[in-house]
Amino acid sequence: MQIARTKEELRTMLAPLRGTGRMVLVPTMGALHEGHATLFRQARALAGAGTVVASVFLNPVQFNDAGDLAAYPRTPEDDVETCRNNGVDVLFMPMPEEMYSADRSITVEETHLSTVLCGASRPGHFAGVCLVVAKLFNLVQPTDAVFGKKDYQQLAILRRLVRDMDIPVTIHGAEIVRGEDGLALSSRNARLTPEHRAAAPCIYKFLLEARADYAQGAPAAGVAAAVRRKLEGIPGVRVDYAELVDAEHLHALADERRTALLAVAAWFGDVRLIDNIELQRS
Ligand code: AMP
């Protein structure tokens, strides 16, 4: 595995690999866990004899809360090993000063899907995501990119980004990787108190109950409200949102024959966790 810390090093490493098959990109913010490793292995399977490129970049532009950025876990040495052991060929690990000019003045903003769910409570977050992913697409020029459904809204917005900007990259959505107790793996889980870590698997339990209720005909609004109520019953938990929306455009579900998305964000103490599940009427 080769490691590039500058854009120039990345270009030099990738030049001889172009045109030799697929080039599959997996962008991450580091503090890598088994969810990321699964994405790397899926990228490896997709690329075949081609190239897997991973990026580890804690993108300051997508943090609307300076405290959240400061507290975000950083494990660069372990991240290198995780990439090496899971089929990554080239790892791009730049510093913020390398990625951004001090007087940068271009924004990349999706304006419809970004207004709801996490976009409503984290202003500017998805513009930061779109900017960094657009830059990574230009730097790497991948044929394919893999993103997790854990960040379902991000995946939907990035599908729009490539569609509306005619970016020639095929986006692949990967299923959520969970611990044995059902908690979706997340770099932020490491910051939970032992009590909140023990309670957090209930998120998935409530999502599964909601899926069963919805399949049996329960009204959409009631299903989302029940998840909110159950979460609010846990000491120290504050719900940011629990909403049932259309899985593609993320706004109100107008046609119940379409796939629905039940998405939640909740504060467990000072750690904000997100999770989601796709729902269908049976
Ligand atoms: P992050 O480092 O949190 O920005 O995540 C990098 C990529 O890994 C994103 O596409 C995430 O959706 C994906 N990811 C993170 N956690 C999981 C998980 N538990 N299951 C599947 N994908 C994940």
C-alpha cells in the first residue's frame, strides 16, 4: 500500500494505475472501525484487478460545531493498518492546509435533500461534505465510489451531486455494519459513557419494532412518534429527530408504495448518534 500526504504525491501514485481497470474510492474521516473496513473490502471486490483508493481526512469544513471537531477521535497509525489489511492500494491522508487554500471561495451546495433531517440541525454540514467529496472526485477521478447507508442522507445527496453535476462516478451504497448488540458502528461510539453505550443498542431495537409496525399497516406518523417516545424514555437521551420520509428525496412520503426511510438522530449525553432503517408496507 502506498500513502500520499499531498495532492502531488497522490497524482504521481495514481497516474500509472489509470486505465488499468476500475478505480474505486472510499472517503472516510478516520478513526476507522469494522464498518469502514467492510467498505474497503467491498471496494476491493468491485475493483478486482483495478485500484482501491481510500482517503482519511477529518474535513473541518463539514463540522458546524467546533467542539465536535475537537472531540472527534483520531487514530492515524491504526487507520493505516486497517487500510493495509483490507485491500486498499493507495491511502490519501492530507492535512487541512493541503486540501484547502486559505482564501477558498467556491461552495458546492445541494439545496433540497440537505434542508431536512441532519441538514436541519447541522447547518452547512452537507455543503462541507459536497465540497470535500467533489474535490476528492477531481483529485482521484475514480470510476466508482462506496458510501455507507449509515449516513443515508449523505448517500442520497451525493447521488444528486454526481447526477446534477454530470460527474462520471458510479456511487454504491453499502449496508450498515452493526455490532452484535445491534448498535451501528460509528467512530463516535468510543465517546459514549459506559451507561450510554449499554443503552444505545435500543436505537436499532426500536427501529426494528417500527419496521414491523409499519409493515402491518401502522400510520407513518405514529411509527416515527413511537420511536421518539421510546428513546425519550431513556435517561440522558434527547431526540434530535425521528422521522419517516421518502427514501429517495427524503421529504414527506406521498406514496406509500415507495420505500420509506425511518431516520433518527439522538443525543446520548453529549454524543449525537444517528441510525436509520428502510421500511415497506407488506
Ligand atoms: P466517516 O468516516 O464517518 O465519514 O464514514 C466514512 C464512510 O464509512 C461513510 O460512507 C459512512 O457512511 C461509512 N460508514 C461509517 N460507519 C458505517 C457503518 N457502521 N456501516 C456502514 N458504513 C459505515
